[in-house]
Amino acid sequence: MYDASVRTTLTLDPDVHGLLERRVRDRGISFKQAVNDALRAGLGGDTEEREPYRTPTFRMGLMGPERLDKALQLAGELEDAELLRRMALRK
């Protein structure tokens, strides 16, 4: 970082002020630091290197003979079979 500072006046909405005050309390940092950190994070200049979020996956085991990559085809076949069954009952 560099030592040059720029002073400015900000008018904050009450909810934003509350969020910043909570961050000040939770992290034990100054209000100035909380504002600067929030602005950096919002503007894409976050100083912390973060790993990309990864969605956890889980093995669900075998669910039957149907292939889930053909789920729409299976749904159509099941719907067709049900329609044929209902039509047969009307006769």
C-alpha cells in the first residue's frame, strides 16, 4: 500500500452504516478500515486471495436402471404409458 490518503465525505444509508458498524465490532477494526475493505471488495480489489467456491458433490449410489442423463426422455415415456393406460380404461 501507499501512504497517500484522500479525504472525502460520504453520506451512507442507515442500513449500510449499520452493516459497517457491525463489521467494526466483529473484526475489531476502525470505521475507516471497514469502509476501505468494503469498497475494495465491492470494486474487485479485495486484498485477500480467495479460492473459487466449489459446490460439494456426493455419490448417491445407483438409483435404478434408468439413466439420469436421459431424464426428459424417460419422463416422456412414462407420461405416454400413463396416457395409454388411462385410454385403455375408458374403453
